[in-house]
Amino acid sequence: MSSAVPADDPAPDDDLPAEAAATITPYRDGPLIVRGDFRLVDQDGTEIDPGRKTVALCRCGKSGIKPFCDGTHKRSGFSAPSAPSRPRPAASIVREARRSDPA
């Protein structure tokens, strides 16, 4: 499964105010923990009500309550690091372009 964003996906909303930002933490061999103010939507744009400001999102693909984690990753032997195994060159290019943009 590729982690690339399909070309027809809408661009991320870079104009969100800082207070609306969320922190996403990938846990080693576990879920993505999302904390803060965020909107969760399905691929059709329909909002999914998480019911709270901190949620665990499934990374293993085996949860019975997707997109939320139900702990199945522990029984299935899911393994993934917390950080990327190599740098993402495209991300650094975008970051550098934003720094040099006077607007």
C-alpha cells in the first residue's frame, strides 16, 4: 500500500489558524494518535464525528471500527516505526519554499 496522496485528492488546508491545528503522533507498532482540533472526513468529504479531541486512528488496517483503532494491531503482529525510516526530500523542498516566500 502506497503512502502517496492521489493526484485527485484535495490539497491540505495550509490556511488553518494555529489554534485549529492538531498533533498527530505515530506510535511504534501502534496507531496514529490525533490530539487537538481537527476534522475527520471520509473520502467523499462526509464528516466523521470522533466524539472527542483525542483519537487513535488505525494504522494496521485490521481494526473492526475503522478508521479508529481497536487494539487489533497487538494481536496481528503489526510492526511499524514511530518515525520515517528515511527522509522525505519533497517535504524539505516544500518547507524551504515556504520559508523563502515573502507572502
